Amino acid sequence: MGLSAAPGCRAGERGPRWRRPWKLLALGLLSASSVLAAAPGAGAMSREEKRRLGNQVLEMFDHAYSNYMEHAYPADELMPLTCRGRVRGQEPSRGDVDDALGKFSLTLIDTLDTLVVLNKTKEFEEAVKKVIKDVNLDNDIVVSVFETNIRVLGGLLGGHSVAIMLKEKGEYMQWYNGELLHMAKELGYKLLPAFNTTSGLPYPRVNLKFGVRHPEARTGTETDTCTACAGTLILEFAALSRFTGTSIFEEYARKALDFIWEKRQRSSNLVGVTINIHTGDWVRKDSGVGAGIDSYYEYLLKAYVLLGDDSFLERFNTHYDAIMRYISQPPLLLDVHIHKPMLNARTWMDSLLAFFPGLQVLKGDIRPAIETHEMLYQVIKKHNFLPEAFTTDFRVHWAQHPLRPEFAESTYFLYKATGDPYYLEVGKTLIENLNKYARVPCGFAAMKDVRTGSHEDRMDSFFLAEMFKYLYLLFADKEDMIFDIEDYIFTTEAHLLPLWLSTTNQTISKKNTSTEYTELDDSNFDWTCPNTQILFPNDPMFAQSIREPLKNVVDKSCPRGISRAEESLGSGPKPPLRARDFMASNPEHLEILKKMGVSLIHLKDGRVQLVQHAVQAASSLDAEDGLRFMQEMIELSSQQQKEQQLPPRAVQIVSHPFFGRVVLTAGPAQFGMDLSKHKAGTRGFVATIKPYNGCSEITNPEAVKEKIALMQRGQCMFAEKARNIQKAGAIGGIVIDDNEGSSSDTAPLFQMAGDGKNTDDITIPMLFLFNKEGNIILDAIREYEAVEVLLSDKAKDRATIFKDLEMENMDQKSSESDAHKPNSEEAPSDSQDAGAVGEEPEGGGESSAVGDPDPLSAASTASASVSMAKEDPHTSGPAEASAPEPACTPGDSQLQEQNTQTEATSKAHWDSKVQPMESILADWNEDIEAFEMMEKDEL
């Protein structure tokens, strides 16, 4: 989402006639930002620091873009851990994620206008020539209509927009004759068959060569699509119509939007997440501003900006009023049921809602934008990145982070709206975290788990299309730009469309008269767009005063938002009892349960069972509250069961030339050293044992002593392997899966269980690596004999690793010096786990898991199952695990709980095309030197 301009127009002054006033008022917004940023006492960032950070963004972009071009192009995306391209059909399927890939050099097309924003005009000219020459859009491949529209069609249109701008300036692109627009039109026609439905909503997928219903299309049987999938087309399709004069594209996109509007839930004015494309029935009836709906709202407001059609603004304002009435619970944004919007549909939020503060800036509603943005920033400061989903008490729900740009986007717009230099510091934090935790020698790798710091072999095209664009614009001054960014509107993929399209080749459409718009408070329409004189006083402390109450919202409190009952009733009736607050010993709670028709039964084993009979409730409203309470209690119970599982661990290669930048996701063991209680982990060089399966006495103990042993899975129990290597003097062990091609990207996390006996004798840490991750270490050994790794509960930053190394060297020199001193006394040594560094926290409890007598058994919970195989079968046990997260309870906000991560998507294996280590490392040398220089600079 994005818009570089923001006007202040009254409801009676809407329409195409104020297109230029929009630009003038936009410049007024930016000039106001400058005034605020420079105000005394505002703590403004120096121009030199802003320029330094802007240059750092350019360097980071060069690192990502050059590695894509060198190692991946013409593939759709770069796989930054294995330094190769991701080609659909040549990698194991990742499910719906792969629907964005169409063998059309996705990353290059998605990056075109970013090159111009970053002043890389020569590179842009070369990239356009490559796209024209190399890209084929007539592939027999099924792609997502939504992703292809925003990334490829949007990328081509954004590239065309800046190409004609550069050509008009007279220095670059003089040869350009609309080739990108011709490709965009060709692609537009290839997407049109998806709209062949009675409703006008498009099928979610289309075959680029055969369309939808052709026998060879392999698609067209779907019945559902997400609201955002069908409602995020109007900007690109309308721009294509305005550029080419072919109205059919805009007409189809308008029809889809009209249908969604007609099907909104009339009493709440909310829309669901997924809809039946044939009947218009809502399939998923929960509603929020995150995944599945997000850009539908964004495109309603921006369609009004670009096209000047009042109906889009009226629809947006109607929806926005409902969002702020039901979904917004500052600083939270929680999904609700469209038919019962007073009931929350879930107790967690997804990361895609991070775009919403930016949209609120465009709307002109700054206060809630600041509040939600600050809450998200506190989550980022805790986890380094925004998890894909997190709970209302800010624990990790889904732990991955694919380098999404939405938070950076909102940061940029809030800075432009407030001029508060605080948002420059936020941007600086994003830059530092990307370099510190996501940067790898061949680009930037997505985070597989923000808790452990492990990586995923993935760098999505939107990272180049959006992240660097917003970060650069955040720190750029007007004179740093080669064109006026205020002349353009951003699409949801941050592609640039010129505002002058509003008066070009306009499509004549009848105003929607079939539906009466909901009567709203006039104040909702007084100011439809931001105006600095209305949004906030000329006070640099304005935004800070809003943020201040939220600065400790994640770490020190349990915000649940203001209860709707409290808000509407004041000191009247109390809000409904929530499952998380329920105490069976509280008489008041028991009385509330009775009113809700919920019975409490004490079982013989000491547990409590709850049963609801709606007919026994005091009223229909109490029955609804009881139903919600029971749903929450089921979810809470399921979560508590899952929290008994162990979290993932990390294997980090710390020796030259990796220096901690390669982090592998490892499965834990239910025996041996608990790495979560040894903060520094276990560090040592790796050695392959003989026999490799570790099922008998180790025959090369001299090679294994004081090292971390590598062994193969199979032929005996995990605990037996651990005892054998411990006897040989190993300080830790890594079991590598013998199932060729297995990977943590595509298989659930595996946990190693004991052998059904007491395993207290095993004191060394044991971790499990799937075949792909294990081969990374084995390949490194073949290239470099001495490979040192760190086994830990989560990845350590490089500064800590180097500091530990220096301390070890100093201790070693000190020991050598003491050895030469006469009459030196030997200090008594405490008994401790060999190779373990760090202390156990006081009061740390132990939990043990005894294996099931059945060697192939698995322990399961209500919503996840964990493989706890004692014998070592060849099938990977399904497992989802999570790490300790702070949760809040009455009287104690620092209790440690565990939260289960459910992978949203599956990822890819390595295949036989992996480059040899020598080739990869040769490409890394220059980058390694740059890292060393950066580390010196930091010191």
C-alpha cells in the first residue's frame, strides 16, 4: 500500500477537478513535515546521518539485486542460502506460495521502478531491455491472478510509468517505445479469462497459456477466493485501460468490486475473508484488516484518488467506520465475526495488518495509526522482526518472517505525516536488523523462526519491490530524487502509477444506485483526506504524547484494549467473562458461568469439565457470551497442551568464512543438556564419527574428543547414539537425517525422544538436522576441514560470537602463561556439562518426556502432533514446536509460557543443482571483506 500524496478535501469538493490541488496539498504535507522535523527540541536526525542511512539502503539493495541477477536471473526468485534461482517445477512445491511464480523473471519485473526511485537509471535501462528481450508471458503454467496482477502487471505498468517520465526528461530511455505497456496489455488479456464467472469475481488462478476452462488449463474448478484477491485489481486494471484506451480491463475490475460491495454484511458493513465466486456466499465469515482482506480496503480509497469516483470513497468510509467501531481495539486490530461483530473471531493478529497505519495516514486518522504502529514496533524490538502472527498478549503465534515490507511502509507515511524524527530511528532499526540477522552472502534470507534466528532459503520479489523503496524514501530529501514522487500513487506492491491517469481515457460508468449507502455520522465525511492543520498541531511532541503510554505495552503489560462493554456502558454492567481470566475458585465467576448456561463438573482426576446448554442461559445475549467463552476455553486448552512441546533449536556455523551468518533450524532432544537454560550454548568444531551411525562404540575417539560429533540417523535409538559419543569425549552431537532431500523447509520439526529408560546420564546437547541442512555442514567440511558451530536455543549475533572468541583466546593465553609459572596452584574445578557455556537460571524447573514403548509412536495434542520416536524410523515425525514467550497473568506479567508455531506455508528442498562450495565461496569473498569492514566500523 502506498500513496505519496495526501490532500485535505471536504466532502463536497470531491472529484477529478481537484487533481492538481491534491498535489499542492501533498507538498504542503511534506513541507509541514520538514518544519516539524526541524523544530527546536524535536531531536531531529542530522542531514549527514540521514544521507549515511540512505546510502546504506542503496548498498543493501545492490547486494540483493546483484546477487539475484548473478545467481538467479532469469529465474523468478533468488534462493539466497544456496545461491541459485528458484524455478517452478524444479523445486519441491511449497503450495500456494508458488502460485506467484510464472517463469517470467518475477523479481526483475517487480524491481523495475525501484531502480528509478533509487536513482539507478542506467541499471533500469539495462533491466528494461532484458525484460523486453527475455521474458515470455505465454507459459503453460497456473498462476495466482492476485499475485500476477500486483507484481507482474503492476511491475510492467510501474516500469512503463517511469520509463516515459525519463524519456520526457531527455537523457535516458530515448529508444523506448512503450514495449513494457505492450507486454502489460498482453498479460492483461491473459488474466481476463479468470473473470468468466456469473458474479464477475475472478477465479483465484489462471493458466497463462490456456486460460481457465480449457481441458489443458489444470484450473477453473475452484469455488472460493479471498476478498483481497478479487478486490485488489482496480488500480492496475484501470491504469492499463487509461494507458491503452481499452476499457474492458477497468470494467471487469469495477464489476468485481461492485459485487463484493453488494455482498457485504449489511448490519455490520463488514466483509468476510473468503467468498464463493459463483454464489457470493461468505465462506469464511471472520473479518479484519490483515491477510485475505487488507488490500481490498486500500484499493477502495486509492481508486478514489486515482479515478476520482465518489462511490469508491463512500464505500471506503462506510467500511472504515465499521472497522473503527468493531475491529479497532487500540492499539490492537482484532478479527471479528461479520454477523456478530461484537465477538472476536480469534485472539491473534497477522503481520499483514502492519500496512493499516499507513492507510490511516492517507485517511487522515493519525492517532490510531500512531498507536497501532507503536505496538507493532514494540513487538519488533522484542523479536527483531514482526512474526507472521502474534497473540493479543504479544507471544509468537507463527514464527516465520518473509521480510515483509508493510511495517516499513507505515513508518514512511507516519514520518511524512508527522515529521517526527522518531520514525527515522525506527527505520534505522529496521536497517540494522536486516543487516544483522537476515543478510547472507548471496542476498537476504527470510527468517524461518524469529525466535531462533534460523533462515529460510527464500527472498521474495516484494522485498526488492517495496522494502528498499520505502526505506530509501524515508531518508531521502527532495533533492535526492530525480523526479517528483508526489506525482504518483503507490499500488499495494509499491509500484508507481501517475496521478494524471485520472483525466485520461476515462471509463464512463453509472453510479451504483442499486444499494443505499449506510447513513453515517457527518463527521466521518468532514475531512476525507489528511490535512496537516487538522491532523495535529504544529507540535513536534504530538506523536510522542500518543506513543508514550504504549512504550512498554509488550514487555510490561497485558493490553487487551478497552472493552466494548466498558466503552459503551461506562460504569454500567461489566464486560463478559473471558476464558483467560476464569478461575474455578472464584464464586463470582461461577455465578457468571451459570448465567451463561455453562455447567462446571469436577472430575475424579482433579480436572474440571465445562459444558454449555444454551437453553439454560439467562438470556439470548448471555447464551452468546457462553458460546464465545466455550470457544475461547477450547482454544486456550489446546494451546496449553501444545505448550508442552519443545521449541526448535539453532545450529550456527561460526568459523571462517561463515562467521555466524548461516543458521540452520534444528530439532531438539528430550534428553541431554537443555540449551534453553545455557544462554551461550555449546560451541565446538565438528567431527564425523566412525561408525557413522553411532550405534556402537566409537572407533575414532581421538577425532571426536572435545568436539561436536556428526552422525547419521538410523539403525538404533537416539539415546544410544548420544551415550556412545559422550563416552568418546564429544561435547555435543548432531544427528543428520538419512532421508535424501528432507528439509526443515518442507517437513514439520522433528523431536528426538529417549529410549523409555532414564536418560539423566546423558549430559551433552543433542540436535537433529534434516538432510538438506546437514549437507550444508558436510559440504563446508569438505571445503574447510575445520568447521566450528554453535548449538543454542536461538542464533547469536556476530558481535557476541566474536566477543566470546576473543574471551576464549585470552583465557587460552592466560592458561598457557600460568602453566609456566612456578608453584602455580590448580583451582578446583566445578562439575559441569562438558562444552556448555553459561549458567542455569535460578529456579529453573526440569521437564522430562519418557518415550512410548512403541518405537514408532507419537504424542499428539488437539491441534498438532509431535514425533517422539525412540527408535530411529525413516519417516519424519510430524511436529510443530515453539519457544518460551512471556505471558501475563494477574499479579505477574513475567511468567514464562510456551507458544506453538504453525507453519503457514511449506518451503523447498535442495536438489542436485546445488553449486559446489568452492564456487559459492568464491562469490562470497568480496562480501565477506565488506562484512569485516562493517564489523570494524561498528567496533
